[in-house]
Amino acid sequence: MTDTHQESLNKLNDLIQEIGTGMLVTRDEQGQLRSRPMQVANEKLEDALYFFSDPNSAKIHELETNPQVNVSFACPDKQTYISISGSIHFIEDDAAKQKLWKDEFDRWCPKDLHAEDLVLIQVQMSQAEYWDVETSSMVQLFGKAKSYMTGEDYTGAENKKLTI
């Protein structure tokens, strides 16, 4: 069965939700790349990721200067990796903030949920790529051995590139 774009997008969503925290990569004033952990706010991925932040943080200034970002996710134990490229927008809508807020965000954003205390960052995705190995190490080893013996391609890992 051939995966459709929507099936691949659904798989991407499932992988992101399972990992939960990504590394948001921005550029500082000197052009150096900077990464910091950010917990995803939205539970259903369509074409954007959402994160909450303090409006006075260094990352906000970096995003205002250069809105192009990368968000990467990794779960080495399951050999799952994701890279997303996109551009950011700041969302001022209090209703959107209220809808996406989770109590667990108190760890990173200890302020109350008010427009002046928090900014909602939308990463409008343009491209995404994921790598996912769904099988155990023993099954992978067997698959590789079978591939070597038969000359057939080994397809133990799934790699998808999506333009969004």
C-alpha cells in the first residue's frame, strides 16, 4: 500500500505527539544557530506547530529578526527522528492561547495565561522529514541478514519527506 500525503502527515503528528518536546533552532544577531527545548502545544498537527514563550526571551528577538526556523525531535530509544523547517508568526489571540494551554506548561512558563505574560509562537511548516524504525533490534537484524542473503532491499526504517 502506498502512503498518501495525509497518511504521512498523520504519522508525523503521531511521532511528534509521542516525543512532545522539540528543539527550536533560531539564528542570533551574529548568525549563529541556537537551540532550545520547546514543548509542543497543539495535539493535532495540520500545517503548524505551536509553542508558548515569555515575550521578553532572547528567542523572541531572534525570531523577530529572522523568522526562519527548524524544529527537531528525537527519541533515540525508538530510533525516531524528525526535522521541520518553517517560518514563525506570533499569535495574539487570547482564545487560541486558552485553547492550546496545558497545565504542564507551568514548568517553562510559570506566569498566568494572560496576553502580556505569554506569546504564542506558530511555526508554519514548509517542509518536514521523519525517520522511524518501527521494529525491534532483533527483527532489524533478521531483516538485514535476509536482505544480504536474498539480495532484496532492506526496508526496516521508514523515511518520509513532506512538503507542506
